[in-house]
Amino acid sequence: MPKKILVTYYSQTGQLEEIMKNVSEVFRNHDEYEVTYYEIRLKEDFEFPWKPEVFYDTFPESYLQEPREILPPSEEILNTRYDLVLFGYQVWFLTPSIPVISFLKSPYAAKILGQTAVVTVSGTRNMWMLSQDKLKIHLNRLQAELVGNIALVDRHDNYTSVITILNWLQTGKKEQPRPLPPAGVSQQEIDQCGKFGVIIEKYAAHGNYEGMQKELVSHGAVEVRPFLLKVETVGNKLFTVFSRIIKRNPAKRKFWVGVYKFYLMFAIWVVSPIVLFFYTLLTPFFLKKRKKQIENYQGI
């Protein structure tokens, strides 16, 4: 009897879909496994490329994890007991995307993920750490067993990646005008991420995942930048304030979304460099703490 593998994801640009198919390729090439793909889809999906006014207006519901109605999985998926789920997700506004949250808060999630081994796979700009914490809360609620994590990011500096990702989201073009690099996770990393699937398969074959995350990390599956964790922590506090103000003032929503957009750009281009300067200056005094942070987020 072949082991049953479910590969589920939401991919707006196609990048995460390619990543998930590469990671899961090893399972498709083995007769010992039966692989099923489930793409999470909203009943009313977001348009891509994004219009700027729609993109920023999506912030409060995204950050507050407000679900939308999704198209239900097939009866076959709902009635199958999976041995392993490869769970792909994106990050929107420091939070798992609305489609992913919509699935996790749907009545289907517990049936699919409950009492099942799960490997999370994210493809993000660079800030994924606190989003992973939020995702783990849902997985714990659903009684899923998190056994591994792969976090692929844009490895360019924070400011270059801001420019390229916004261009990509608003034009639909991953390739950028020179001298800018292509947006998102590099194509080389996407092409090579099948190596992570090979590692996962080795453990899935025996149903024992002890030691797997450490091996994934040793092959580059997770990059933790403590400075960005600091940025995320501050960002979450301020995002909480802005999202609540916007939701409490529907008549002035457009105004407050505009204020949030201004704050976001100001924080990225003015505040962030200042924080980075002092963060770097104080690094020798916090080496132990930052090493602990890296170990924490490289784990599961």
C-alpha cells in the first residue's frame, strides 16, 4: 500500500507552486508514494497583478487573519488519510496570506491536517519568522504534527527586495529592469529545492522525522536574520494598532489606509536603516540572545 502524500499551497504568482512541485518531485518518482495536489482557492480570488489601492487596502483583514470563503477540496481529499502533508504558504503583511488563513479556519482543515505529519514550506521576500509562529498556532489548534520547515527567501538586501517585490506585484513581471535582480526567491534556489524533498522522503519512508529538520537546515532550508526578526517584532506591534484603527473607522478607511501606507514606506526607508545601525552597533552585547533566536527559528 503506497504512502499518501498531500501537497497543498496557495500561489498567486506561480513561484510557490513551482517550489512545491520541485520539493515533491522525489515522491512522484517513487512507486511507494501516491501524491495528490490541492491548490487552495478562494471563491472570489484577488486579482494579480495587484492594483496599488487594492494591495494596501487588503492589509487590515490580512493582518487580523479574517478568512474568506474558499472552494472546497474534493471529496477524495477529504476522505483520504494522508501520511504526510507538504504545506506551502505565502506571507502577506507579516501574516500567512488570507487564502491560507481561510483554509486553516475552514471546516476542512482539521479533517485534512488533524493527527497528520506536516512540513511547512514558505516562499517569501525575507520576513517569515513571526508568520511561522502564527501558523504554528493554527497547526496546534488543528492537532497537526509539525515535523519540518523550509523557508525560502529573497537573499538580496532588504531595500533591493522591497523595490523588486513591489514592482513584481504591480506589474506581474518577476524580471526587473537592470541593474535590479529578478524579484523573489532566486530561480537557482527554486530549481535546486528538490534536494529538500530527497531529505524529507528519506524520513517519510520510515514515518520517523527525528533529526530531519537539522538535516534540512544543514542544506540551506532556513535562513534566519536576527535583525529582520527585530523589524518584524516592531512591525507587528504597529500593524496591530493600524489594523484596529482602520477596522474601527470604516467611514475613514481610505484615509487611514493612506496613513498606514505612508508609515510603511517611512519605516522601510527611514526608520529601518537607523534601527539597523544601532542593532549592528549593539551586536557584541547580544550575541548569546541572537544565537538562541537563530536556533529557535531554524527548528520547528
